[in-house]
Amino acid sequence: MKSLVEKLAKKKLKISFAESCTGGMLASSMTSVSGASKVFDMGLITYSNRAKIEILKVNENIIKNNGAVSAECCKAMVVNLSKISKASINISITGIAGPNGGTKNKPVGLVYIGIKKGKKIKIIKNIFKDKSRKSIQKATVKKTYDIINSLI
């Protein structure tokens, strides 16, 4: 984590997060590093559908038609976060951390990670196998850091 903060600082890049199923774990791990204030702009925990709609301005129909855990919602979250934050790199996370709440089509461990850097947007679908809530959250944070590292 420290090396990521240093890399972002060296390149003068700012980063922002909109988290759902990780509940702020991503922002917390970044801000645990001294010097994070140089690179970390904001972290929003938009856990409820209402928060996604009211704070991130996700269109209600996206959630109604696709669900909060969907590529479409993840994309709307990251695009709209980038309008609020103005950071160079914006990240959104939405998923099912379990142990309950999964279905056949959307199992526990399904997590979408959205990244917007400049005009490029990428939505990555993950299915984490370990079904414990904490391990899904930790795996999501690790995967997100790996993605950010590959971008900078």
C-alpha cells in the first residue's frame, strides 16, 4: 500500500473511491499510510441503493432493471464519482460480500470493480471463491490495488 501511495504521489495523481460491499475498507487501507493526503481525494460509502441514487446520482432504473450489483450500476457509480471528485483515477465497488444475499445468477463473492482514468472506463467482474464476508472484502481491496498498480 505504501508503494502505491508513493507511486501516485510521484506521478501527481489523485484517487477517489465509491465503495459499497467493502464498506470503506479500501479508503481505510489507503489512509492508513502516511502521505496519503497527497493522493487521496475522497471516499464515499454508498452502501444503500438510496445512497447510490441520491449521492452518486445512479439512475433509479439502472438499479431497478439490473440491480445494485451489476456492471451497469458499477459503471454509473464510477462515472458519477468522477464528476464529483475530479480525481485522476476513480474507483467504484459493488458486490455481494455475504454470507447471505446471493442467488444463482448473483452468487456471494460476485463483485464489480469500476475504474475510470481519464476518459477510459473499465468494469471488471470478479467472483471470489472464499465465501466469508471478511475474505471477500479483503480480496476485493487487494484486487483493486493490483488493478490501480497496473494502471500507473
